[in-house]
Amino acid sequence: MTVYTSLRAANVARQAEWDTGGNIDLSYSGNELAGEAGELIQATVDLINGGDDYQALREEIGDVIICCDLIALRVGRPLITRHPVEPRKCHADPRMITDQLVDLAIEVGNVSNTIKKQERERFGMVGARGSLDDMMHNLNEIICLVHWIGEALGEDAGDCVAEKFNLTSAKYGLQTKMAT
């Protein structure tokens, strides 16, 4: 899982370059993850319904993983050291892929709920407090699901991360790149 070590170093460097005012917070990062997960779900559904835009799938796989690491970075935790669940046997059966997409949406919702609770605590409001340990588990589940979806459709999620990271840096004129 060396891609995650490289990703963390690249995210730290690029955030210093990109967010020079320190404006991006945990809420923004959670919204970003939800948006990118929605785009990954759409790209996957398009493929299983007969589309052929594998580049969109590759980019969204990369985006979701990058966003997960940015959330983990914001709370001072490593993203992943091992898969928290047994590796799943991948099949390109659309029903199985759809089931994994539903699971992905659930896990992203769980991360959003924890972020909401963390923000409520930061604002000094009453209510339940979110567990960062639970959120990290949810982020790791997202990573496993994204890997599974990628493998089911013939893509290596690790390769997608560096490719998308570098495309984004180039698009916005940022200097930070990941080794591919």
C-alpha cells in the first residue's frame, strides 16, 4: 500500500501550495468526498449500463481515494495501513457492482454524519459527538469498496490515484506531483 504513503506526502505538499489561506476545513473535505463519490457512482453506473468511458471511472476512483486521505489528514490520522475487511472476490456482475455502490454511498453518508457531529462539537452545540475511530473505519471501508469496484471493472485503484492527482495538479497549475 505504498500509494497511500506517497499520497499523504503529496497531499501535504499540495495543500500547502493550493490552500495558501488555510480555508479548507473538515466540512469542505466531507462535501468534497460526497461529491466525488457521487461522480464515481455515476461513472460506474454508466459503464455497467453499456458506456465506455473508463477514463471517467479512473479519475473518479482517484478522486475518492484522494478525498479520503484529505479527511484523514485533517484529523491527523493515517488513511490506511491494511484492508479492514476480507478481500472480496471481484466479479463484473452489474448486480454485485450495484450492491457495492450502495455500500459506498452508505459509508460516505456515515463519514458525513461523523463530520457533522465533529463540527457540532467544534461549534459548542449540544448533541452526540462523532467518533474519529468510527470515521476512520468508514474511510477504510470506502477505500476497500473503491478498490473492489475498480478491480471488478478492470482498473487498479492505486494507479488511478497518482494519475488523477497529477491531472488535477496540471489542470490548476500546481507543482506538486506524485510518482506514477
